[in-house]
Amino acid sequence: MTVVALLVLDGVPGPQLTTPGLLLGAVPRRTGHGTDPYELRVCAGPGFRATAGPGPFGLAARWGLDGLDGAETVIVGGYGGFRDAPPAAVLDALRAAAGRGRRIGAVGTGTFALAAAGLLDGRRATTDWRHTGELAVRHPRVEVAAEEAAVVADGPFLTSAGVLGGKDLWIRLIEEDHGEPVAREADRRLFLRLPEAGELPGREGGLAPTVRWLEAGLHRPLTLAEIAAHTGTSVRTLNRRFRAETGLSPLQYLLRLRVERAQQLLERGDLPIEHIAARTGLGTPANLRHHFQRLNGTTPGVYRAAFRSMVAMFTQDSPGRPGSPGYPPGSSLATD
């Protein structure tokens, strides 16, 4: 389990408190060998108070600055008093984490805290795009990347513009730790509110060759006897192995693979429902709709529309995104 410390100072925006837990919590448990891949520590700096909506509210954090000890990654959230240097204890804690060789990042105006600690001298960094000019003036030793991607990496340091609660920085961390497919899945699972049932074990370990064979043949009907014959085992042994490794029978597992493939086809194009039903071996549109809704809690049509809405949030024509009013011309953001 990777320990991530989120250091929050007075005036941290509310979305920056919720986004990390939602995204890290959306990482499939299989990446943590059956346990949660991340432990998120919310560590309050002196005088911590969050802001959300029309006014501030107070929150109690389980951790103080001591929570940074033992964390592999330390992220500083944005804060209200970024024009002033943080308390000396905060700066010392950040320098100590850097001295231990930890990965360190900042969301939005949290970059000012790293700059005040001297950790970004001679390095490229970004911040909330409304304040890149101030960052350059107040910390001239920092090379401010005002018109680049929403996440800027320089050595062990990551800084971000703070869009959507710093979502892109957290996705970048997941990608570094577990690869791009896992990061993409966490992003998708968060925005589409997919249930845990969609996370299929079995792709690693003794069943992996069988699972790959099943995935290659999803377009055709498969019987329990055919699967057992392929594996060279009896039906009884096959059932026992699948139950032990996945908690599902072979045919239950096969059904989930078919629905998972249907999700992918719905995301990637305009293929009619009847064609998707045929390609996934579900047969008819009615059968596809029945199993899709039972396992995902929504219909294929609603799922496709929701996915397209999610993607539209990250296009340059969407309000409040790069290329729109209030964002630097030419700035970019990865959409996948």
C-alpha cells in the first residue's frame, strides 16, 4: 500500500479535499493485491480551515504535519494565503520530505508553498492559471510554465493548475504508480460511477491464459464443457478454480467479460446496439440491455451518453477548459 499525504493549509478549496479520495479510491483493488492500493492521509497545517461554497467551514483532520513522515508522496493543496509564506513548520516539513527523496506535488496555489520552501528553484512549475504571473514575480527562481499542460513534472516534483480539484495531478500519480490503463480506468470509474462488480480478478495468476482465450472468443457462444476442454480439466475442477480465484463460476465470469467488452464498444464509437450484442456474444439487444443494467445499474444508451458527456468536459470547446475564456491560449490537457 502506497501512503500519500495531502497537506492542507488554511483556505484549501473543498473540491481539492474530495477529489483525491475519490480518484485514489477508484483504483481497482487488484493493483494492491487484494488490498486498497493507497492510504490517503489528510494532514492539516497550522490554522487549517477549508473553503467551499459561499463561505468557510471548519474540518478536523486526523493527521498533522507528522503525517508526512512515512509517506511516499506528499501533495500540497491550494490555500487562501498563498501570497504570504506558510508557517516555518510547514516549510521545514516540506524540505524534510524532499530530503528523504519523496515525490512531492502541489495543486493550484499549493505551488506557492513549494516555491517558498525553495524546492522549485531552477525547476519548471505551474499553478492556478490566474496566478502564474504572481508566481513568476514572487519567486523569480522558478521557471513558470504558464501556457503548458495542466500538470508539469520536473524531477520528483509535480505541479498542477488545479482544474477539477487537481484531478489531472492525481491521475498522473496513478499512472506513474500503476500505468496508463489503470489511471484511465480510475478516471472512467469515478465519472461514470461504475460499481465494484466491474472489477474483474483473474487476469493475473493461473487463470490468465484462460481469461485471454475467453476474451478472444467473446463473439461466439461458449459452453462450460468447451471452456473445460480448452483448459484440459474437468468441469468440476474448472468451477473450483474459478471460484477460488475470482469468486465467480466460469459462466458468471464469462458474462461479466461480455458486459465489460460492451462497455468498451459503447465508449469507442457509434456501433449500433444490435452489433454490440453480436460482437459480445450476448445475442440480442434485449439480452444486452438486461445484463448490462443488472451489472452496471444503467442502460447501454445512458452509459454511452454519460461517457460522451465526460469526454466533452475535456475538449477545448468545453467551458472553462484550455482554449476557452480565462485559460492561456495554446494550453493543453490530456483527455485520456
